[in-house]
Amino acid sequence: MLRKTSALVGASWLALAGIASAQTTDAAREARIEALEQALADIQAQLNDLKESSSADVAEVRRVASEQPVVAIANGRPTIASANNEFRFAVRGMAQFDAAYYDQDSPSTPDNRRGDASNAGDLNSGANFRRARLGIEGTVFGDWNYALTYEMGGTGSEAAQLNQAYIEYAGWRPWETAAPIRFRVGAWATPTGLEDATSNTESVFLERAAAAELVRGIAGGDGRSGFGVFANGDRWYASGVLTGATVGNSGEFDEQTGYLARLAWLPLRGQNSAVHVGANVSGVIDPADTDASSADQQRVRLRERPELRNDTQRFVDTGNINADGVLQYGVELGGYWRNFYAAGEAFQIDVSRTGAGVVDPDFFGWYVQGAWTLTGERRRWNAANGGFSGIRPDNPFNVAEDHWGAWEIAARYSTLDLNFNEGALGSAAIAGNTVRGGEQTITTLGLNWYPNATIRFLLDYQWVEIDRLDPENGIVANTTVFGGAASVAGNGAQIGQDYQAVSLRSQIAF
């Protein structure tokens, strides 16, 4: 019995010991599990901290990157802009190198169509930098634009002068569907008409049509001081400018006050076509005082070169007209269909003369031109200035890839009539009634090559016909003919001429 009891007690202790051992093992396991869970929690917390830190670092990197300026060179134009485009700075440059050959009639022709005895109408073949400009443009604080450009090329008195310098506010948008209205002050060239609205770096020919260029200079043109307002939508353009003298010119436009206004509209526009109509008006309210004496002599002079600037001579010239105002108004028509472009303008110029017993003269000019891009590119309408943009080749010149840029052929006919009651050949002018400024007609054929968006070459052939009677005894005594020392003797002698010219322009613009 005692043995059995002892055995039972022993078995009980063993059982209790096993239970205790088991309980100890479970507790340790639970402790280890809790430790592992805590370690995992710690690791997870560290991972969360690391993730947050990394996210913050990434956000900071992105923030810093977003605040860095954007530097680009688009079509060769260096540009720096803030990330939000509130500030922008760009360098602009352009060089146009022209070479020309003039083929003139002999000065021994019976009607003396080469000028006076000293051959003052002789044109000089050669080459020159028609334009060489360098400047900057940009935006500050989002709504303010600026531009500053200096001209280092040109012909004659046009060389080395300020081309433009202005500031512009463009922060007012009264219509959601239109661009902001722009208010500009300074000196610049406001588009007077359709031809003038196309940049000289994108024009079809070397020079604008003579009538368009003359009208441009009445109250506008490069470096013209003024205050203007501009507005445009997707299919319309409007501008109004009050102008003064050209910057740095104390002669022809000294103390002049003028104005420009223009409206343009696209009544038709499709995927491959557009039609432009427009009207413009400009004038002189207070002509310049061009007299060197103390007397108040307000004069107007209308003159223009024959659509080529290698030689400085102007063959059509009214001379100085004593006047108290000028009114010019014109109409515009243009458009494109696929890769064909055409445009034309007509201008009427009325001069209000001063003095008793005089007649107010009026003058007229017009042109029509067309171009066909052989490689398929097309000109587009630019709403910002109400004109047509130039050609951008779809396949820039690259011999290795058999790409040859864009090619274009063009033609233009223009006429400018600065005669008023000119009378017959050999007749004397009628004082106070006759203006023998001359009539100029030019036919131009052109071939243009655009290797890329920055470089282009223009080849023009011109047939020029000029009829002008000697202005001796005309509106101004001893009027200078062709820049010579004296006017041609002989009442009403023919001093015009016919000639041909071939010219080539090499251009880089960015």
C-alpha cells in the first residue's frame, strides 16, 4: 500500500512538474512572440518614418526643381523662362545680306530716261547688309512685356539706329474668348496694313510692295514713337495708335503727330483655307516743321525706293508739300488655299495743302501678289498682328536623309502713282496745281528656299518702269532730281527710266 501511495505521489509530482514545464514553455513562447511583434512594430515605425522622410525629400526635390528656370533654344533663339512662365527673357537676332545687279537703259535714249546730264539716275550694283539687328524681348511679372532692338545695318540714313524699344501691359482680358488687350508705349513698327503685318523675316519678296512701304512711313514704320492699343480674337484683329516722330530723327518727322487704325477679320476659315479682309486708315494731324528758319513751315513729302535697297535712290518723289494734314485709307484682301497664298491692297492718299489758290492733291497705289509652295508647306494667319506668317519647312535640309527644306515660287505686280495733274510731256507745271512725283510700276518674280526655320534665301527678278516729268517749276522751285546737284532743265522733260534688276538675299533670323 505504501509503495502504491509513493508511486502515486511520485506520478503526481511528475505530472505537476510537466504541467509547470509546459506552462513555462508557453510563457516563454508568448514572451518571444510579444518581443517579435514589438520588433516588427519598431521596424514598421522605422519604415514609416523612412517613407515619410523620403516623401518629404522627393517633394522638396520636386519643389526645388519646379522653381528652377527653363532654358531652351527654339529655332536658334536662346530663351530663359521661370517655371511658372511669369518671367521670360529671349535674345533675338537677324541679319539680311543682299546682293543686286541693275541692268539700265543707256542714258543716250531720246527721252533721257536715265536722269539729267550728270547721270544722277545711275544705279549702283553691289551688296550690303539690308538689316542687321540684335535685341532682347521678354515678360516680367506675367503681364508686362518688353522689347529692345538695335539696328546695325540698313541703307543710307537707315544704318545704326534704334529699331524698337517699348513696354507693354497685357493683363486685362475683358472677353474670355479673346486674347488680353495690350497697351503699349515706346517706339516700334505698328502694322499699317496687310503687307506690313508680315514680318520682314517672313516676307515673300526682298522688300514690301512700294505702295505699302510708302504708306507705312506716313505715320508708322520702324522706330516710330507712340502709344497704342491692340486686341485680337481667334479670327479678328484691331489696333489703334497715336504716333509721333521716329526715334533719333530730327528732320523729316520732327514734331509730327499722326495716327494709325486697323481692322482685320477672317470671314472664312477651314482646315485648309482662309480668307482675310481688312481696312486701315492712317494720317498726319500735325505735319513736321522741316524748315531750318524760324518760320513755321509744315511740310509733307511722299517718296519711295523701287522695292530694292541696294541703291539709295528714290525715283518717285513729290518733293516737300506745304500741308496741314494727310489722310490715307486702304483695303486689304488675302488668303490661302492649301499651299497657295495670295494677297493684295489698295491705298488712297489725300494731302491737305496750305495757302491760297492751291489744289489738294491725291495719290494712289496698289499691289497684288501670290506664292505657291512647291513642297506643300503653307502660310498661316496670325491673329496677334492680323497678318500671314512665313514658311516653316516640314523637312529641314539634310542631305543624309534626302531632305531639301521648303521651296516657293512667287509673283507680284505693284504700282505707285505720285502724280497729280502732271500735264503733258514737255509742258510747264502749273504752280499750285501740279505735282510731278512720278509713276512707278514693278513686276517681280521670286524663287525662295527655306533650308530650315532659321535660314532662308530669296532670289528676285524685277522689271521696273518709271514715268516722271521734270518737276522744275512745280510745287517746289529747283526740286532735286534723283539726289543730284540740280534739277533737270527743260519744262516737263522725261526723267524716268526702265530697268531690270536681279537680287539675292541671304538671311538668318532667330
